[in-house]
Amino acid sequence: MGTEAAMGMRTVMGTDPRLTWNLAHDVSEVLEYHFMVNALLAGSLVAVMAGLLGWFMVLRRETFAGHTLSIMAFPGASGAALIGVPATWGYFVFCVMGGLAIGRFSGGRGRSWSEQSALIGAVQVLALGLGFLFVSLYGGVLGDLNSLLFGTFIGISDGQVLTLLLIAVASVAVLLALSRPLLFASVDADVASARGVPVRGLGVVFLVLLALAVAATSQITGVLLVFALLLMPAASAQAITARPGLSLVLTVAIGLVVVWLGLGIAYFSVYPAGFFVTSISFAIYVGVQVWVWARSMALREIQVSEPPTEGVIA
């Protein structure tokens, strides 16, 4: 939600909402408007879906792949505008194609990390090039570049919320069904492959799931926000604990807090929701990193201060 959208929201409401010391009053004011209820519902669905998929994305060290998939919104939107079809089709087609390409060309067991990164980067460069080509051939201006980058929460319809709910439920259901072998393959691919786990197939399926989630949420959150919600809550949670179950719960909880706070503060501000969502996500991540560093320093001091254990002569 950009600054212009925020100003438009205030004009539609005919009021200038301001934060008070009465939290219950402020929450009730936010929930008074249907577009804010839809924004909170959609944001919550995004936080849950992006959190769970983002957790595996970070664990599998596929952050660059996630960023590349979010970039697919650009050629998707411009390509859809060029041939005159809804942007939704462009998002899904290009994101899924990107996921399949990354899984096919960079998922080989014999490839080094640098080779995989180079191949993913090549897919991203090709996507950006196609996007610029489509814009040039279109000869016009894409509807709203700001919305493409940062999304537009105030324009979410009931139908979009329902579509997002169906995609989120389907994605999470498939992810839960594959969670055990996918976790095994993510932690130690070689051992998992030796045990008969289809490591490469799981990797491709996961990237397609990630692509579907990105395509569904980019239309609401924008290219930059979907990547922020995929990355920072999961990275923060994994820095706090290495226990998978607790880390997953923390990831979803952090994502929900980020979205709720970001949308709530944006409602009472003229500044875009994207700024608050990304800023809060980054602040939590930095805070977690500082806490981890302080805890490690404290443990080191305790170990240094402990006297050496000497043998006791009986």
C-alpha cells in the first residue's frame, strides 16, 4: 500500500485515524472497515503459507531461488499485459516455469553450490530480460509499478481472499504430507538418497509449491514483500532454536506479528504498509542476531571463568 493509496484510504473513510492509548478502541476501529478485515485475513494467510515454505527454503539454502521466483512476477505481469490476459495467469505461468527450470537445471547432485547459484542467477537474468522485452513490445505502462513491487492491501476482494485460502490450504497440505522426507533430504541429501528418498523429485516439487505460493501472494503483497515474508521470519526463528517443530511455530508466529503490526500501523499512517512490514521484519531479525551474539558471549565468559578441573587423589 503506497502513500497515494494510504491518502486515498483516508479520503474514502472521510476521517484521519490516529493512534490512542486505548488499544481496544484502536483495534475495533481497524476492524470496522471491510477492506481492512480482508487485508488482515489475506496477510495472515500469507504469513502462515510463506512462513512454512520459507522455513524449508532457508533450511535448504534456496534463498536465492526464492528471490528469483519472486522476480518472475515482472515478466508474468508484463507478458499478460502484452497478450491481453489477466495478470494472474502471467504470475502463475512464469512462477511455475521458473520453479521447474530451477529444479531441473540446478538440482543435480554433482553440481557445486557455486554452479547452482550461477544457474539460478541465469534464470533470473532471463526473466528480467523477458520482462523488459514484453514491456517494450507492449508499448504502454504497466498498470501500477508500485503495486507490482509492494502490493496493494486495500484493494483485496473477498474472491481474492477465498482464492488465497484455497491455495494456502492446498500448499500447506502437500507440504505437511512431504514434510518428513523433505526434512530428511534438506538436512542430509546424500544419506537420504542412499535410503531411497527421491531427493531431486522432492526438490522440484518443493520449488513448484514455492512458486505457486509466490504467484498467489505477489498479487497482494508485491514482489518485495513476499520475499521478505519468506525469508526473515524463518531466518529469525532458525537462529533462535534448531528444533524443527518449535522453529516452525516461531516462524509462523513472527510472520503473523509482522503482518498484523505492519498493517495496523499503516492504517494510522500515511506511509506504505510495505515499509512497516519489511522494517519490522528486519528489526526482529537484527534483534534476534544481537540476542544470539550476546548469549554466545555470555556462555564463552562462563566457560573461561570456570576453574580447570583437577584430579582428586584418593
